[in-house]
Amino acid sequence: MTVNVTENKHVINITETHPSVISVQTQGIQGASFSSTNVSMDDSQKVDGSVAYFDAVAGIWKANSTRTVLNLVDGANF
């Protein structure tokens, strides 16, 4: 028997005539965290070719049009 719950509920009642094992799973964090130090990433301004970089003033990782594969060249200030 499979029971699918498609809405958030606090109580689920299951009545059966035969004893069985019921497993309940909840969605949680999927996979490893982005950062081991819990620093976040702002990629809301990303463009094609964005390169991730750490902005020390903001204290977060960023991916935007400031650093792209096209503007990272020999002698660039980055």
C-alpha cells in the first residue's frame, strides 16, 4: 500500500485491517551545503559566462556581469 500526501498536514490517520509497517519521510536539506562556513551565494544577477567570486565587503559569493570569462584577461584587476 502506498499513501501519497500532496498537502502539508500535521496529522495523518491510516486505518488498516491488517498490521503493517508504515514509513514516513519528510523533505529536508538535499545534499551537501554550498559552503562549509555557511556563506551564501547571490547569483540573481548572473549572465552567460559569469564567474563566481567572493565579495569580502558583502561577505558573500557572487556571480554577475562584473566577472565573466570574457573580461578575465591577462593583467586584469580581479
